[in-house]
Amino acid sequence: MFKELNPLLHSELRLAIISLLISVESADFVYIKEQTKATAGNLSVQIDKLQKAGYINVQKGFNGKMPRTTCSITENGINAFEEYISALKSYLGDKLR
Amino acid sequence: MFKELNPLLHSELRLAIISLLISVESADFVYIKEQTKATAGNLSVQIDKLQKAGYINVQKGFNGKMPRTTCSITENGINAFEEYISALKSYLGDKLR
DNA sequence: CTTATTTGGTTTATTTTATAAACTACTTTA
DNA sequence: TAAAGTAGTTTATAAAATAAACCAAATAAG
């Protein structure tokens, strides 16, 4: 009847992060923060979880002298996102189409 | 960019309850429990929240001598569900269709 | 120069949620 | 009449989300 919703993706902020990253080659911390309107603390925590799950890559580097964290989605992340959407459909019925 | 996801609906079990109720005139506790595979305790709590939010009606009656709790969705509930879906679409992009 | 202030974060603490476990009240069955 | 089942509720615990506090380095202002 109802498919299980991957709890890692069933979170407003993490879903937004993945949604952003899926349509772009990479995005940095500040950009994601702006787009999602998340606080830095919250974003930091959620990025960490997504990385530990293997859904995103996180690279810490520098933009000139300023630190810069760049994120990109992984193959695993893409798959998880697509599965999540497919599971969601079991809840949304024909309302979706 | 990303619309806010009503936190009351952005919960696996509550979403399942609403999803069930939206396509049916009413459903009782036991039926919802079976369909959602929730534990009775969890279901009781979540039904309570949906009722307090005005998203569902809850009627306590009897089926012969056994207690029976019947739920149905309200107009408010329908609206909230539809808004939730519309907000979701801002996260799912074209992946949805 | 040296002292704010800003930037780009992380860590820790608090609040909120979800979930499970324990319990209640009554009914049916053995 | 004692045990087991039904239909839930209440309470306790675990997990999650979020905010607040913090840190290190860079830049701006006096």
C-alpha cells in the first residue's frame, strides 16, 4: 500500500539540498544556504548527514583566502532521490498527475 | 524557490492517514492501523494531532459492544493536503510527472 | 596598528517529533 | 473464572530538527 519513505530524504532541508544538487553540477555552502534559507548551523548538520550517507560529496577548499565548502550529488544520492519520489507517489495518488 | 512543507503533513504516518482518508468517506482505527502498519500507540497519537489541527473528524462509538473510532477528513484537511502536494512539487521538479 | 565587524563555517544545547512500551478497560473464549 | 484478545490511551524514551553559542580567519574602520 504505502511505500517506506527514506527518512534521510524525508526532511524539508535535506530534501531541498538534494533537490538543488540534482539539477546542478555542484554548489557551495553559501549558495545552498541562500537558496534554502537555512541557518548555517542547521545546514552544516544536514550536509554532514547526507555526506555520511554517501548521498553527496563535500569538498573543503578555498576561494582565494576564504574557506569554501562545495557539495555535489553522488550516484547513490540520485538513486535515493528517485526512489524517494517513487515512494511518495504511493501517498499522493492521482492528485499528483 | 522551495515552498514550506506543512510539518503536520510532512510525517510518514500522518501523510498515510490523510492519504487514506482522502479517498474514502470514513475509516475506522483498526482499518487505518492495518493499512498503514502503524502500532496502535503511534496511530493514536497521530490521529490526535490531525484532529486537533482540524484536518480530520474523529467519532468514538461502538460496534456492538466493542469500541470503535471512526475518522474522516475535513474540508480543512483536504485543503492542507492539496497545498502540501503543491509545495512538494517545488522540491521534486520535473521528476514528478 | 589594533579593535570591531563580517564571513564561513562547526559544535553544543534545546526543543520538537516519532515511536515504543506499558497500561486501561472491556470482551470473548476456554 | 481465569486467560487471552480487542481497541485503544498514556507515558517514557530515542531520534531529529533547530537554534544558539562559539571559533578562526579575513576585512574594514578609526
